[in-house]
Amino acid sequence: TVPPPRTVATVSSKEIYLPLVELDSEIMLVGYKNRACSCLLVLKLADLVLGRTVPVICIGDHVLFSGARSLCVSSNWLPSIGQNSIIHLRANCLAQYNLNFGAWSPASDEDTCFEPPKPPCELVHHIFTCCYRRF
């Protein structure tokens, strides 16, 4: 029989509200550092279980895609996206948050929030639509 579910960690819903994502056998949570939603925060579920809130500052050569669903890919497959980054829908645009610098930049040169991108599409668009399935 399967044991009943139990709470392993509690965090503020003001900080963390996006789905969990797996990175190298670690479960990560993505959220915001502040109420202005200007800085992203990545936490390890294992740290939260131990009662620690330690921000992850390096995800190596990976890119996290956060949306209604989240996933992690190698930045080696995305030459236009820098490693150690998070792709996120921000202000109705696809944006890239770099954990090294704590800075936002466009993730694409085309706005894809209100209509599908015109062919040929960048790979970043296809991956993001797996997380945020508007199209």
C-alpha cells in the first residue's frame, strides 16, 4: 500500500507559486525574492525539508523553463540562451533571468504571448509552449 501524503516543507505562497522542476536529481522550486517580482528565487526542496531557505545561485549549464509547468534543459541546445538562466513569462513577454547577474533580458526577439510565433520558430518557443500551453 502507498503511505498517505504528508507535508514535508512549508513556504510562503507569496514567494513560491510555480511548479516543481527536477535538476540533476534535485527537486527545485522557482519563485520571487520580492513583492515587486523583479528577482527570481530558486530553492531546493531538500533544503526546505531541513528547515533551511538557501537560494540556489548556480544551476550550471542548465536553463529552467517556468510556467504552468516547468522543465529543465541543457543550455548546450539553446545557443541564444545563456546558461544558469530561467525562462519565464514576464510582463507578457518571454524573458530570461540570469542567476549570475540577477538581471532580465529578452529570451526571444519575437513576442509570442498573444499569438503563435511565425515560422521558422526558435527552439526556445517550442520548449516554452510545453510549459505554458496557450498555443
